[in-house]
Amino acid sequence: MLRITAAAVAIVIGATVVHAQNVEVVKKRRDVMQAIAKASSGNFAMMQGKAPFDLAKVQDGLKTMGAEGAKFKDLFPDDSKTGGETEASAKIWQAKADFNKAADALAAAVNAAQTSIKDEASLKAEYPKVARSCGGCHMETDGFAPRLADSFKRVK
């Protein structure tokens, strides 16, 4: 009887640990998205002319986006498909290579913008490419995540 009880307790503890890891990865994903949303919103406002251009802030935002975006590929292990109120689409795991390409496209767009943006005119020319790379995952339908505008509302 003692062995059965001990085994049952071990199973419950093991399941709890797996579930906790699941939720922790989802939390990390959300933290990454919040950092990217915060870093990109100032740049987006400058691009739209709703905030004064500040190259240092643009570059700081891009630096944050690059550092946080580089974490994406590692934040979707197979044991994190559910839990923690995740909004990640099952498509991430069904089309992992495509998801990884989208993450690489974000990194490339951010890196190119960091090199190319020198003034307000180049911000307005280059930053839409960064925004489109974010939209590569956040599509209206059949994306890896909810629409970009909906995701921004949720993470703020």
C-alpha cells in the first residue's frame, strides 16, 4: 500500500512539474512579446509622425527587438502547446520550419533596420519592413499567432 501511495504521489508531482514548465515557457513567450511590443511601439509612433524622431530611441528599440526576437525559436518546445492561456497557434508545431523561417525573417529585418536607419526619412522607409516581418506570424487567418493589432492589445 505504501508503494502504491508513493508511486501516486510521484506521478502527481511529476505531472505538476511538467505542467509548471509548460506555464513557465508560455510566460516567457508573453514576456518576450511584451518587450518587443514596448520596443516597437515607440518606433512605430515615430514612423507615423506621432512622436518626434529620436535615433537613439529607434536604435534602442531595434536592439531590444533583436535580442528578444532571437529567443523565439527556443520558446516553443513540444510541451508548451497548451497551458498558461497561450494564444500560440498549433501551426507553430505543425510547420516548425516555416515558423523558424518567420523568426529568421524578423531577425534579418531588425538587423537591416539597425544598419539602414540613420534619420527620419530612412525610418519611414525601413521600419515598415520590420512591421511586416512581425506580421509574418501575426496574420488575420492561418497565422502562427493572433492578428498583430489584437496581440498588441493583449500584451499591453
